[in-house]
Amino acid sequence: MSTPAKWEAVIGLEVHVQLLTQTKMFCGCTNHYGDAPTSHVCPVCLGLPGSLPVPNEEAIRLTLLTGLMLGCTLAPVARFDRKNYFYPDMPKNYQISQYDDPLCAGGQVPLDPFLFPKEIQDTAEAKAGRAIRLTRIHLEEDVAKSFHFEDRSGIDFNRAGTPLMEIVSEADLRTPGEAFSFLGSLRQVLLAGHVSHADMEKGQMRCDVNVSVRPISQKEFGTKVELKNLNSTSGVRRALTYEIARQIAACEKGEAIAHETRRWDDEAGATFTMRTKEKAHDYRYFPDPDLLPVRTDQGLLEAARARLPELPTVLQARLIQAFGVTAYQASVLGADRVLCAYFEKAAAQAKSKATVANWILNDFLSTQPDPATTPILPEFFGELADLVADGTINSAQAKKVFAELMANPASPREIVKRLGLAQISDASALGAYCDEAIAANPRSVEDYRAGKTNAINALKGFVMKKSQGKANPLQVDEILKAKLSA
Amino acid sequence: MSLAYETIATLRRRILSKEIHPRDILKDLFTQIDAREKTLHAYTYLNRESALADAEKADLSLPLGGIPIALKDNLNALGDPCTCASKILEGYKAPYDATAVSLLRQAGSILLGRTNMDEFAMGSSTENSALGLTRNPWDSTRIPGGSSGGSAAAVAGRIALAALGSDTGGSIRQPAALCGCVGLKPTYGRISRYGLVAFASSLDQIGPLTRTVEDSALLLSVLAGHDPRDNTTDLRPPEKFLTQKNGSVQGLRVGLPKEYFLPGMDSETESAIRSAADWFKKNGATLVDVSLPHTPTAIAVYYILATAEASANLARFDGVRYGRRATDARDVLDLYHRTRSEGFGAEVKRRIILGTFVLSQGYADAYYRQAQKVRALLRQDFEKAFTQCDLLLTPTSPEPAFPLGERTQDPLKMYLADVFTISTNLAGNGAISLPCGFTKSNLPIGLQLIGPRFGEETILRAAHAFEQAHEFFQRLPPS
């Protein structure tokens, strides 16, 4: 699992992201999956002779928005190029992509410590707060989808020509955990901007990994291996863990690492040679003469800027600062903008905002609510927290109120009334209970006075029982202590 | 006289005055086709029935109402074949209309048939067609020029009133010159390329081949304009061309680029061009000596850039989705190899290989990128020249039509046929070719007038004035 101290891994990611556009990248066909095969097609996305591409401006805006969110340098003029290779799922046998002049260059993805795998969130690796530099972000068209049957193959062209954004990282990543967090942190940014649903398991985000190992003090990179067929963030992590161990073992045996593409087999839990890269592919990139250079400074950039959302890192900092939530809670809230909005509404007027966060993130979330449609108004949580804070109910009572709130949604004040839960804070009433407790438990009184301070709990329990749990426990504690030391 | 001999402008007047009906035009054209097509082989496909049906329902009030027009076989017209004169598109039926075709339909015209061409528009003689030779109407032992040779032969041979062609390096103008008709290559971006099967996307332009300059202007007026389906079309609003025809060239500055008048050029061509220049001078134009210094590089630049683009444009013909598919392929790679080996002709293969080479790693800098730089210089040549003059006057072709078979084994010599036309495609300018004389053996000679970008109005006015002052356009090829 952990890399032996002598070696370190060098990892770079190429992430393909499907964009949330109505139509395809270069034609007006619907950008939608799951419909009848080859039902969203036209001469352009089928690559019929004579058809011509026209760029989808929304896809360009979404790519620029991603660039803005990730701190990239945005090109004033970008170009589309043709990437030439033959494959049956590619209708023109060239893919329109970007090579020399991509829309975005540079930028970075800050790794969210809480988006590392759970069991290593407490390690130095997760807490290092690294930001992974990006090389570039460019826009291209996706290919069709092949299906292989027993005696033939079929192609569904619905995906052909849909917009695909490629985000390329620098070889800055060092561990499988970092790669895991990179993908999660990137996804949060993409979700914030409504750029993509970015769900790897649905193919909305796809990832190729380049990985090599080197002795820890060495500057030069080792021979890199490309990993494919990674269909989840945990798959990426497992594949990297396996592959790094494989490479280190080979290096320690003095074997050379082959420059190759390997396929991750999730069931076998291992990578296998797919193809060697001795014959490097020559894609013969050249500017696509069918497409004019894209001037981003003529409205496109402005439109993207107008859609800039609050970024995950900014949002988390604000939640910590304004609501007193923990960094972990901020990360959880930041990852779900609907829940976050719900929380902010709940906490807005509450006296103890951190308590509101606890209620929502621990108790409420465990009931798997849909914050967008739940009949439980966010204000109820603010009220519940206030009821505890002002001593109207104690925390045990609050649990009851919460349970009732889930069962029969209503204002917590109503529920307190309905269940007759209001806490007794009246000193004389409490004094009477305490006197009764002291009188009924001489043994405990004796023990307490003899120095066994724990014995006071039995007295408190007596008071709570007598008062049906309504006594204010803090006041009871004070009154008992005063009476016992008198 | 047979209506097949009339111009579109005349026929439109006679249709509007109800003197004739479009079915009469078709009848005369079909009579003429029956007599001459066997020799000329200008067509790859004729829409006899559908043309007759369309003639009955044509909206005669439209600008081209009831006018039959032929299409080069690389323009998609819904339901018709679109072979590009290649075996690889055998049996292919176009599933959509090119923008230019749909504009013709909207203007009321009737699609008459599809004309022969060099395979995928690669050639200068139409001898590269997989569907047979086309012959020059003036001398059936000679080539009609190319690649729009079928369109030019049909118009000149009076078996079409007008035809659309495409011009990547001279493919409208050179056959127009060699067949004695009018061929216009508009400015790049003037007419939508959507639906034109691409040869070299940054050079291709659709244009009309007609009997007269007036007809050329009529068609351009219908075809020109921005198309949301073609990112490279210009955004300027639609124009109507040659609405005023005063026949004057008074005050026009006509540039004679010295690089287009070379020692050793065909003497009959040279003297016809010189006489044309003299006519302009006599009629009040000023002749200006200009230079386009990068002209000698044009052919090399063209054959790098055009083939590079073609190598990608023609990659889609793989037998997977449409057109010819090789049988008995072992696997996908074998399917590609066989389909393309069997489907493409020698010249197309030559250009795909050349284009693949100039884009290859290690060579792209020396060839493709270097050629792009020189192309920019060629463009500057024209920009500079047009600060000194309004039009350039040159020969269209260095010589008249050459004999069939003379150059099929010598591609380099064949490439030289476009030496005077290629630069305008590289620069993007518009240019026209119109008849300016005949050789002693009665072969037409073409005059080329090149305008500044989007200067079609200037080109058409000057060409119209020259044409109407001469009788060349009225001469008929031997029948």
C-alpha cells in the first residue's frame, strides 16, 4: 500500500469531461444519452461528405468558465485542429480538437484534504494542502460508442460529436491518494460551475493516468506508463496503487519499465499490457480550415465571467468563518450546494450556528433527506438549536424533538408544546426536586461528602426521573452542589 | 432557334412574358443532349423525369423560376447520386441538400443533372474521372479542362444553360477558358461550402459556369451570402450583382502582373491577352504594370496545402458508413486498406500520400508550416497590387485545350495547367474567366480578371463590358 521510502511515484492525469450543453459540439443535434442508438445524428456528426462543423458557443463558454474557476490563462484567440487517425467510432477519421492554441493554459486544482480517501484524511499527505498545476484545458468532440457482439460490431453515433473538455495536469501528483483527491476536488469545481455532472461511473468524467516511479532523490522522470479503463475515482486509486508497486518491484529487480499503455482490470485488481508505444502515433495535427479562430474577447469571456460561482475553497473558508463549522463540515457542505444552501438558511438566524451544522450534518443527513424537496423547513433547525441554547430544552429533549420533527414536521416550538417538553429552569421547583433527592439517597450524599464526587450523578438521575427529564441539568448540577456543600 | 442556345437572362424574360414554358426549355435541352452527350460525356447522371415534373410546378415568379441548372457531381442534392466521379462513392445517394443547391431550388431553378469531373476535383483535364472521359466541345480529341470539365463542356456544348462547379486551384476558370464559357470563382467565403464534398477546405469555392457574364451575376446573386452552417462564410448582407450595366471601363486601373507574362508562353494566348489589355486601354482604362513576386512559389505551396487538407478530408471514405465497402475484409484495418485501394484512383491516392507526408512529424515544419507562411506572403502580394489597381488582367490558362491523354502520365506537367489560377485560391480573391479570342485551330482562349477580395461587382462589370464589345461569347462550337 505505502510506497517504500526509497521510491516515489510521478503521476499526471488527463481528464475528459462531458459538458452540460443542449446540443453537440459542431452541430445542432441533441446532446443526450440513453436514447435509441443513432437517433441524435445529422450529416455533420455522421461525417457525411460535404458537411461542415460550426462551433457550439455554450461549450466554449463552459470551457472558459472552467478555466476561470481553475485560475488558467485564457487565450484571446484559440484554434481548433484536426487530429488524424482511423477508427470506426470516429466518423471523419479525424477528431476536431485543440493542439497549439487551446482555450485555457496553466491553472491549478487545490486538493481538498477531506476528499482524500477517508482512512488517510488524518495523514500528513492529506493535510499538506497541495495544489496540482494544470498544463492546459482544451475542447474537442467526443467519438461514437462501439458495441461488440458475437459476430459483429455496432456503433451508436449519439455520442459522436458531443462536446468534451480535456483537462491535462502537470506530473505533479505523487500518490494514489492525491490522484483520488484531485478528481474529487476537480469534480467539486465542475459541479459548482454547472459545467458537467462529472460522474466517473456514468462516463461523464473519464480519466487516463500517466505514472512512473523514480528514486526519491532523482530529478529525471522514469519511463511512464499510461493506464486506461479507469471507471471510478477509487478505481484510479487502486490501479495506481497496484501499478506503482509493480513498477517499484520491477525497478528493484533491475528490470526496465516498458513504455506502454496498460489496461486496469478492476476484477483482477491488476494492470495488463494493452499496447506498447514503440511506434508512437503521429496524429498529424493541423489547424482545421473549416473553423475560424475563436475570439474569446468578443463577448464569450465576459459571458463566462458572469457565470463564475463561489468556488469550493472560497465557500469552505466562508462557512468556517461565518458559521463556525469545522473544516470537515465545510468540505461536506461545499460538496453539496443544495444542502449547503439549506444549511445557510437554517443557520442564518440561529444563535448557535455550529449546533445547526451538527444537527443537519449528523442527524438530518443520516435520514438521507432531499434538501430540495423536504417538508422540513431549514428554519426549524435554527429554532431547534436555539431552544437548546436558551435552555428551553436540554439535549436529550432535543433528540426527542428531532425525532418528532422527522415524523410529523412542524416548528420545534410547536413540538415542544405538543410533547410538553419544556425544561424546568425555575430555581424553587428545581430546589424542591433536589431536596427530595438528597432526602431519598442518604448513601449517595454520604459518598459525595466523603470525596466520591461521582456519587452526585445518582442524585441528578433521581431529579431527572422525578421531573420526567424536564429539569435543566446544568441548574440541577449547580443546586445540588450548593446544597451538598452547605 | 433551339432554346438550348439562349442565355438564362433571355429565357427568364421569355418565361415571364409567357412566350415559353420551362418544359419547352427542357425539351430543347434534351434534344440537344440526345445529339451531343454521347460524344461529350459531360454528365454522370441526368434527372430527366424529375426535371420535367419540376418544370410543371416551378414558381415562375422566382429569380431562376423554371431555369434548369446542372451540378458538378461533388455537390449534394437530396436523393441524387453524388459520386465525385469516384468509385468509392458508388451507389451513394445524397441525404441532404448543399446550401448552394437549396438556394437554387428556393430561387425556382430545376436540377437538370450532374456533371463529370476529375475524381474529388483533383485534376485539370477531367481525365481523372472514374466514370469516363469528357471531351471538349470545340475539338473532341481534346480535354475540356478540369476539374469542372463536365460543367464547362455542358455549358459550352449547349447541353446546359449553366452549371455549378467548384474551384480549388482553377477548377472553374481553367475549364471555362478551355471550353469558351464564363467561369466565376467567387471570393473565399462568398458562397457557402456546406454540402460541397471537400477537397481542400481553405481553397474550395463554389461558382457558376455560364454562357455570359450577366448569367454569372444572376447566379452569384442567388448563391452569395452568409450561411450559419459554414463558419467560413462572410457575414456581409446579401448583394445583387450587375444590376447596372453601362458597359464602361472608363477610369478603371487594370494591373498586368509581370509574372503572368512569361517568355516562351503560348503565342496565340499571349497575343489574345495583349489585345484584351489594349481594348481596356482604348476604352478609357489605365494599364498598370504590377508585380506579384511570390507567384513562382504558388504551385509548390498549393500542392502542399491542398494535399494536406485533402488527406484529412478524404479520410472519411473508409467503407464503414456509406459508399463502397470492400468485401471479404479480414478486420477493420483490412477493410480500410481494401476499400481505399479499390475505391480511389491513382491521382487521389498520390495526393493523399503527399498530403499525409507533408503533415508528418519531422516534415510538417519544412513543408506544411513553411507553405502556410509563404501563403501569407502570396496574400500580401495581392493586397499590395490592389493598392495600385482595381483589377488584374491575366491569361486564365497558359495554353488552349491540349489533346486527351497527352499529360496523364506526367502529373507535374498537368499541375502547370493551373499556374495562373492557383494564386487566387491561395489568396482567397475572386476571379472570372471569359472568352477573349480563338486560336487558328478554333480553340477558345480565356481571359482572367482578378478582383480584390469581395470585389465581384468590379470584376463582373469589367467582364460584362469586355464581353459585350466582342463576339466571342456568341460563337458556337462545331456540332
